[in-house]
Amino acid sequence: MFLRLAAILFCFSLISTIPVKAQAPHANEPVPHGNDTIRVGGVVTAEGDTLAMVFLPEFTKTDRMPRHLARRRAEWDRLHYNVYKVYPYAVIAAEVLKDVDVKLAALPDKAARKEYLKSVEKELNKRFKGELEDLTITQGQILVKLIDRQTGKNCFSIIKELKGGFSAVIWQSVALLFSNNLKREYDPYDRDKDIEAVVQEIEHRGYYKHP
């Protein structure tokens, strides 16, 4: 009995020191807010005890992600970043190639076409060489695939058409040294379906950043 009385007195003293009403606020009463405000109410139990009740904000606790899922998420995040990084270059490559095809068809002879291609190559090197050299091996592999996606031609075929078979073989040899393959074709339904998912996201949002 003494302990119950002491508990009741303690609860009343606790509630009396807090400057809020003991019952839940009405709809037209301001809801307490601020970093130093805690809603407190009183509750009477079946035994007649009055206890303090503190209203705390809800929070959700989730378990740690399984290791295999965390690894898969990290792989996806890297792929997502890499595709966003190189997709603009693939779009530009498709635009340049389309423009080059039109202008080459209008030139009178082989010498004029060769001179035009040299000027285009010089301009592209001036604009993009430093940026492309900074790409990682993985980003370069993705770019080769995306160029095939955007143009409908793999990089080996493009170089062969514009620079000749010998140049294509040389560049293919260099690419192989860096674990790349200019003959690689894009496979959106199987091997490259994850890349395609990211590209669809980019195109659906209608956004990509030109380098």
C-alpha cells in the first residue's frame, strides 16, 4: 500500500511539473512542436493508478541487408553511375556519325572525303580526347556497347567504314589490350539487360548531361 501511494504521488508530481494538459489536445488546440517539446498525458489504470504517458514519434528499424543483396546493390550503383557517365558520349557519337554520313555523300571525291574526315577527327580530339582518356576500363566497355545501341553499328564497323580495314584492326588490337572489344554488339535482352534498364531510366526522364 505504501509503495502504491508513493508511486501515485510521484506520478502526480511528475505531471504537475510539465506545462501541458493531461489529456490529448482538442482539434482546435495547437499541437506542441519544437525540439524541446514532448507531449505528455495521463492515464488511469483499472487498479486506480495514474501513470504518465509520453507520446514519442514513430520510427522504423530494419535489419541489416544480407551480404549477397548488399553486394548486388553495390554492383548496381556502380553500373548506374557508369552508364550515366558515358551515355551522353554515345548519343553524341550517333549524332556525329549521322552528320558525317550525310556530308560524305555530298563530297565529290575520295580526297575531299579524306580531308573532311581529318577535320572531324581533329575537332573531336580537341573536344573529347582528354575526357575519354579519363574513362575507366569498365566505362569504356559500356561506351562501346552504347555506341552500338545508338548507331546500330559496332565500333569496329564504324572505324572500318571511315578509316579503312587496317585502322580498324589496329584499334581493335589496342582495345583488346584494355579488355575491350570493338566488335562487341549490344544485347539489351540478355547480357546487357541491366545497362538497358538504366538507359530506359535516362530516356524516360528525358535527361542526360552533354559533356
